[in-house]
Amino acid sequence: MTACVRRLIRTGSSSLAQCGRAVASRRSFLTLALFVLVAAIPAQAFAQAVDLRPKFTRDVRLQISLDDSTTSDEQTDIKTVSKQDVIVLLKPKGTEGGRDGVVTVVDFVFERIVLARDDGEGMSKFDSNAQPKTETERSLHAALKPLIGATMEVRFDETGAVQSVSAVDSINPDGPLASVSSSFMDSMGLGRLLGPIMTLSPPKGKASPGERWQVKSQAGSGDFGTLKFQTDYQLTNVKDGKAEVSFQGTITSDAEGTTGASVTSFKNSRQSGSYSWNVEEGMIQKMESSMLVVFENTFTDATGKTHKSTLRRATKMRVTRPGA
């Protein structure tokens, strides 16, 4: 532009039109460059972030379904398959303030439990809505039926993460149910089970379409030392008030499980799935996930010979809202 002005001063008005065309051309180039620059910015940069934190504004009923199978490469004819369906009612009790911020207290009431397990030697069944027919069913009925109507109090922080899980007064702390409920919370990890279902854990509780985030956590497992969980999430779409989130993750262990002459170790694991989150309600609409964990077992027999086998445990989980 400066060179054009100098030519205009030197040669007169005959160069004015040329200067005008040069300026227009450069403006067009700048406009095009700006358009290309804007087009190169990811669409999520312009999208409004959505709140993915649970709101707990009303009672919500959830059905949690687990399909689990365990197979061994050493004994391919042996396979354990189990199915579990648990229906719980979420009843918000209110919020409490504290040093660490606002805590939301929610009662989880067990309404129905259905179990079926086949270990290759026989089928074990339990349905809290049905009368037991066999001795095995009567044993399961006696142990699990008292859970129906029992209530677990779950406390969530402001991001939706589970702070604590505890039994309330409907469970006798001195009765046989206390050990059942404790075992349920410890072995199945009720808090760890509910945490990923109730919150997607994005930074600051919000995310924009296309945004990715990672969540890391760990927990003691006893035999396997510390289990480390890593899950990668992505908000793939927001439409009609529903946020669609995909995820995949892994579990690793820092120790081996040892029982006598047998040593069991984590070999690898993988998990993947998707959520549909009701943004307006601040509540899960549905979730599906699959997980595969591979264990390696090393056993030394009485003759000193070492045997190795691989155990695969595949779990599929589905969370829905009956009637919603």
C-alpha cells in the first residue's frame, strides 16, 4: 500500500485506479484469509458448554443390569455366567454445607434384585419378587431378601463425585444383613459403581461438544494392591436436551494376588461405552459399557512343575430408567 501511494505521488492521478484495485485485491485476500482462519477453528470453540453435573431435583428410579462371564483357556469346558438386575430408587434428602463445600445427600432404596448364576455345575437363582423353590434359592432368599427396602445413604460433592456410602437405620448393624451389605459395598464397590453412573466428571462440571477429558482414580483391592483406573471421555453430541458421551479406559494393578502355590496377576484390561445424559434434569438417561479383564495364573504343583493359565472376565453393564 505504501509503494502504491509513492507511485501515485510520483506519477499522478493516472495510477489512482491501479492503487484502488490493489487495495481492493488485498482486502479480498484478507477477507479470504480471515474466513479460512475462522473455518479452521473447531466447531466446539463456538458451542456453549453444557452442565454435566447431577442435580438430584426429584426421585428417580434406575435399573442397573450386569452380565458377567468368566472363562479359562486351560479348561475351556468350564465357564461361569452370571446376570444381575438391581432396581434402586434415588430419593434426594437435601444439601448440607461444610468446609469442603456443598454436599448433596441422596437415599438409594433397593426395590428389586434378580440374580442368576451358572458355574457349569448348576444354576443358582434369586428374585426378590418370587418365592424360592430349591434349597439353594432358599439360602439366597434368606441372605438377600432383607436388602429389599434397605436404604444406603450416598453423599455427593458439588461435582457429583461420591464422597461416602453408608447404611441407614433400616439395616440392623448387629444382624446378618450388616455383613451382606458390607460385602456388597466392598466387593462390588457400590461407591465406585455409583460414581461413574451419577457423574461424568468433566473439568468444572461442564463440557462443550467435541471436548475430551480424562479421569484418574485408584482404590485398594487387597490381593492386588492398588488398582489404578484411567478413563478418557468425550462429549460427542448435544441434541434435544441429551448429551451423548463416549468413554474408554483401563485398569492396572501394582501387585499380584498370592494364594499358597498360586500367583494371579493382572495381564491387561479395557473398557468402553457411552452415556446419554439428560441435561435439563441433570440425570443419566441411559448408559452402556463393556469391560474385559485378563488375569494370568501361575501354579506350582507338588512335583515342582509350573502351570500357567489365562482367565478372562467380561462384564457388560447397562443402566436405564424404567418408565422414563
